Amino acid sequence: MTNRQLFLQHVAQTSPAPIGLEITRAEGIYMWDVQGKQYVDLISGFSVMNIGHGNERVKQAIKQQVDDYMHLLVYGEIIETPQVQYAKKLTEHLPSTLDCVYFTNSGTEACEGAMKLAKRVTGRTQILAFNNAYHGSTQGALSLMGGEYWRNAYRPLLPDVLHADFNTEAALQDITCYTAAVVAEVVQAEAGARPARRAWLQALRQRCTDVGALLIFDEIQTSLWAFEQYGVVPDILLLGKALGGGLPLGAFIASWQHMQQLTFNPVLGHISTFAGHPVCCAAGLAGFEVLLQLANSEGASHSFGAVLQQEQLFRQHLQHPAIQAIHGRGLLLAVEFASPALCQRICHAAVQAGLVTDWFLFAPHCLRIAPPLVMSAAQIEEVCQLLLSVIAAVASDSAASH
């Protein structure tokens, strides 16, 4: 049997039609399949490979840590240098109230831990989440997920979870003295890269403060802290995806005082065997240091201004009558088309043309663009020209068929 047949038979599937590429090598923004065909990773492995594939500094950190040790004991019992150093480095670049890191295996688990912490700190049970939000697929995170289509098959879910519309004044009134926490994305990624309004996010922070609810920001897919562009600081921050430098890692970050609530009544209030795995933390720390180096170097490819320039290049080059709008900010963009069917055809054709992209859970009419931050201006122009040719061909075929 071929690897593809084995994949379909023995690897649990998540959809009736997986992309199914058999990739043998990846470097920078590129991937190569078993036949040697080159693909551009236009979505960074779903926001994981934000510094590109095969970074040498990350690979060396992994190799060194494997030589030193791998798993030692359950999380939180033994001092492991990669965990300690990464937690220190993260908190050095966060507001002073976010000074204690609980590493997890994934972003979903970070969400689960944050929900427990919020209930423990406030003594309340109600959680407010937002429609068209994605926080993960475990039972708790799924309870927060903002779409009944995705939740319905797995009911009953957690009780006392409310959903409101993002960026609306009405949502603020749902936050009361019964609310333990409000969980919000600063940019609603799966809604089609929809950023929060600055005034609304500030009002959300104030409302939580007024009623004693904790504000949880899910920045798992944005990879870094977009909240700093809004002048708003959460009580708990969720990270994941790119946090591990390409290996599985998530985290929820809060104040030391809040985090102590997980150590008593009951003791071991939140535990995990593999959370904060030393190899993952070593990779994540190396990846984070690469980001910092890029951000602070002359002509930095990851400084905020440079990322906005990359965004503008995409917006400038992606001009076609079939494109109705481009949403998002920086290198988390959603290209909107007239229908989900048209977007699906374009996504499939793009893969055939060598561009790996996809759509959004709550915006299936939008094509995802979230490439590695190391993508150059020349590469952006080349990718846009190829994508435009795909769009033109699919749009022409669609028009002809009608």
C-alpha cells in the first residue's frame, strides 16, 4: 500500500477530503513533496511556523536539549532549565501583572486551564464568550466556541456559558457580578481575521474590572500579543501554536497571586504529565529569541512597521474583481470572495498550483493568508501573481459554467 492509502486507512481523519500532500522537506516558506514539487506555505502550518520552516537556531536547541534530557517528571515538580528560562523571557516582554506562566501541551489546554483558574480566583461559574470565536476542540473549549454547528453534536457541554456578538455594546451588558471570566480573541481569526475595535476592547476591560470578572485574551492564533496595540491588559493571556517554535506548546499566563490558587484546596489544582516539555520549551525559547532578534535588527522583517508593510504589499498586489475585500491586519489576512463554493475551488486550485492555503471555520468564503513572517517583498509579489492567476482561472471557469 502507498503512504497515502495507509494515511487514509490508519490515521484518524478530520474531514472527508484532507489536503493529502506527502511532504518530505520544508525550509523557510517552502515545502517539497515526495515528487520534489515545491509549495509555498501560505498559512505557516496554521500559524505555527511564524519564523519559517527549518530554522537552524531552533533545530540546534532541540538537538542540544535531547542530548541533555527529555521527560523527567510531571509538570511543576522538577526545575527544568528550558521551562524556567522561557517563562522568564516571556514575562520580560509582558506587562508586570502577567508574570507567571503555566505551560501546557497546546492552546486548547491553555484555554481549559484558564477557565479553571478564573473560576478558582472569582468563586463564580459563568463565562462569557463570543459568537464566531474559536478556542479549541476539548469539551470546555468547545463550550466556548462561537458556533452551534460545531458544538451541537457533542452536547451536553459546560453549563453557565453565554455567547454574545463580538464588537457590540450589547455584549458588555451581559457581563455581571455572576461572570467569572470573559474570553475574547483580540483578532477573531476564524471569523475571517476580524480585529476588535479599540474603544470596544477598552470598554470590555473596564466592564470586567467594574464587576470583578477576569478578562482572558486568546492570542493563540495571532502568536504574539496583539493586545499591546490596544492599550488593554488582560488578567489571563492564552498562547499556543507558534509558542513552541514548531513543537507542541501552549501557555496561560497570569499574575503570580492568581496562579497560586491552583496550588491548594485542592492541591494539584491543575496538573499535566507532558506540559512544558523541556524539548518543546527549548525550541520555543530559541524561536522566540529569533523573533526578538528579527524585531530589533536594522530593517527587521518582524518589526511591527515591517509587518504592516508586508500587509500593504499583499493588499496592493491582490487586486481582482472576484476579490470582494481583504480583512485582517499584519500577516493574518482573509481574502473574501462571493461564496464559500468559489473560495473552496480557489483553495483547491491554489494547492495544485503550489500554494498551500485554506479557509476559515466561520468565514468559509474567505481564503487564509498567514505566511511565515520571514517572507520577503519579492516572495510576496511572486506569491500574489501566482494566486491572482489561480483566482482568474477559477473565476473564469465559474462564469463559463453559469
